[in-house]
Amino acid sequence: MNPLSFLAAAGFKGLANWIWIAIVGAVIASIWAFVAITDRRHENTLDIAREAGGTAAIVAGQAQTLNQLGDANDAAQDLRTGGKRSAARYSGCLLDSRDKAACERFNPDPHR
């Protein structure tokens, strides 16, 4: 059968041929739309996973920083409340404190 005679058929046969062409075109268009939507969903899922991975890394880094700050604060508190007298503690306290009398507990030579 000649393709032109298929398209140029007259009457009901020609109408039926054009209906079949429309059906095949609709099926092809729906398959294409399904593939395009599925592909876009897959890309969106990958983007969300990348963002979630980045967020998890940021949260882990912030948690590590907070832990380090807590350890540093604990160490500073130990230095402030420790009863050991030394020149280094006394001079450090003098640098940080507004009140010299608060640093006397670290003074290695209390008679000064």
C-alpha cells in the first residue's frame, strides 16, 4: 500500500486513517510526556539528595565547632577556678580582668 494513498483515501476509509494517525500521535506524545516527567523527577530527587548531603555536612561541622568551644570553655573555667598559683595564670588574669583584686588568688607572691 502506498503511503500517499493511505493519507489521501476518500470517505470513511480516509477519516478512519486520520483517526488512527491521531491515536498513534497521542500515544507517542503521552509516552514522551511520561518519560520527560519521570526524568525531571529523577533530577529533582538527585538535587534534593545533594542539598541534604551538604546540609548534613554543615550540621556536622557546626556540632564539631560547638563541641570544641565547649571544651575550650571548660578549660578556661578550669584555669579560672583552679587554685594553683603561677605567674602565667596571674599575668593572664591581669590581662583579662577589670578588677586586679580578683586575680590575687593566682599571684605566686602574695606579699607583692
